[in-house]
Amino acid sequence: MDKFTQHRGVTAPILRGNVDTDAIIPSREMKRVSKQGLGEGMFAGWRYTEVGGREVNPDFILNQAEYAGTSILLSGPNFGCGSSREHAVWALKEYGIRAIIAPSFGAIFANNCIRNGLLPLVLNEESVAHLAAWVEQDPVANQVLVDLPAQTVFAGEGGYAFDIDAGAKRMLVEGLDAIALTQTRWEVIEAFHQQRQQRRPWLYC
């Protein structure tokens, strides 16, 4: 899993509440058996003019030239609500999104983000609105910087502190998925098994 320490990027405001996982990746776009190719279907209902088509909708923010290469999203409350499909996170990540800044997230979606190296960053609605207003002045020049170790979002001369669970922060900063995180305790696990085998040898016959 990719490590996340600092990231600066073009930031697109999609300031809608309750953006669910079906909006992020419609079920009709989940035809593959791998993670590859899902980025094309991200926000398909908004990015394209017709269902199932690929004619670009010029009004959708990610299709506008000044937001080319967007890697940070700003959004409204409860981003990633709805079904638990991990494909939503895979689609965002393949597109190039590294962080999403919103007042709140669907719990399962946020957990899926952490386990796939994508940062779900919580700021209050007022801070998100301020960031959006600053970005919109010049999306190319006004790029947001996210510093995870410092737990701060930087925009121009301003900074916004954010909280994050210590375990989630470690996974992102060190690039550890759930299995890799468990393996960091391998010596403790091995010591437990040795002790258990000594106490209950009949279990290992």
C-alpha cells in the first residue's frame, strides 16, 4: 500500500451531501473481477451525458480543464454513505484521488479508504467551504497541501488542523494494510504460539 505523508494537489469541490457509493461507482460499472479499470466509471452518472455512455458532460467539475489532474476532493457531509462496496474506493484511487475532505463519512467507506491508502479527512462545513472558495479562485495555482504527520491542511497562508485515529494514521503514514499491520507484531504472535505449544502440546500433535 502506498504511504501517505504529505500530498499537494489540484482540489475539486463537489459540495454535495450524502454522496453515496452508487454515485461514486454505479453498479453497472462494476463489471470487472479486478481493481483495474474502475477509475473510468468513477462518478459515471455525473461525468458522462448518457447512462452507460462515455460522452463527457462538460458541466461536471472533473471534466473542466482547470481541474485536470485532480487528486483531492472537497465534499459535503456523509460522503461515501450507502452500500459497503469497496469498489468505490478502488475507483477513486485509480482515478488519482489521494484524499477526500468532508465534514463526515460513511463509516464503512472511511475504513475502506484507510485500508487502501486513501485519506478520509474530516473538517467542519465552514472550513470545507473556505477551502472551496479559495481553490475556486484559481484551481491550478491554489493547490491544497495535506500534511498527515502534522495533521494539518494548508491552503495559502492558512492552515486547518484535523483529528484522526492513531491507528488509522499509522496505517497510512507507514503504508500498512490490515495484514501488514498484523505482521508488525510477528514476534509477539510467534512468542504466543510457542508459549501455547509448551502449555498445550497435545494441540500440535
